[in-house]
Amino acid sequence: MQALLTGLTTGLALIVAIGAQNAFVLRQGIRREHIGVVVAICAVSDALLIALGTAGIGTIVERAPWLLDVLRWGGVAYLVWFAIGSFRSALRPEGLHAGDSPRAVTLGSVALTTLSLTYLNPHVYLDTVLMLGNVANQHGDERWVVAGGAMLGSVLWFSALGLGARALARPLDKPSTWRVVDVFVGVVMLLVSLKLALGA
């Protein structure tokens, strides 16, 4: 039980911080656009990366720092592009019924954005593959219990964030609210891109 709690609390501590991925989950939850798919991709991706770290694949990441550099600059470019799109949306907020318009976001584009925000961020490899993998492997025979706790934390967090935002969607269905949400998401994306660019 202690190993499970260790994994759960460590996983939550690393996941809960507001970043590009969390901001996007929040945005999609409030927009009520394919939130189930977004939550599933985030949780399954975390589970996969945690499992790889627990299995010892983290050594590959440690031995190929150039790979993290490629991901870092790809992530910077993508996040800046996404931030510009968010600021443009803030200039013409539409509210919840945007999904009924010709500009509705497709399932494919939402899935691709979620995958990009997940796998183009080198910090996700440092947090899930290296850090959580190392924490799990310090528990010997119980390493997979620790990993399971971290995976559970990911599922709980993304479900709460996405579905909680979805539940608040109706009260927040105002153009002024959407302007704030889009500006917030854009600022988060720019801050994360700056952090990546500086190698922080």
C-alpha cells in the first residue's frame, strides 16, 4: 500500500503543475470538444512513458541528449504557433456553440494537438521516463506497484481536470470568459515555450 501511495503522490506532484498539456485539457473541457479522447490520450501516454521508465528505458534518454534537443526546439515552435492561435481566438470569442459552426474542431485535429503537446515536450520524458522510472526502480520488487500508483494519479488528474472543466462549461459560456480562457492558454503556451528554449 505504501508503494502505491508513493507512486500516486509522486505522479500527482509532477503532473498537476499547470503546463501546456494541462492548459489544453482545461480548454477542451470547457469547450466540450472531444474531452474523453483528450483525457484518454494524456492518461495512456503517461502510462506508456511511466512503464518505459520503470522497465529501464530511461537510460536511452540519458545517453541521447540530442534527442531531447530535437524535441525541445520542435516543442518551442509548436507551442508558439499554438499560442498565436489562442490569441487570435481571443480576438473573436465564440462560446460553447462554436462546435456547431463550420470552424468546429475535428476529432483528428484535437487528437493530433494532444499528441503533439504530450510528446514534443522533453520535460514529459524527464518527469515520467527518468524521474518516475527512477523512483519506481528504487522500490525493487514493488517497482510496478509504484508505477501503477503514478499511472492511477495521471488518470485521476486528467479525468478531474477535463470533466471538471466540462461541468463548468455552461456557467462559463460567455464571450468574455472565452477571451480570458484563450489568453490564459496562450500565455501558458508562451511561458512553457520560453522555458523550453532556455533549457530550464
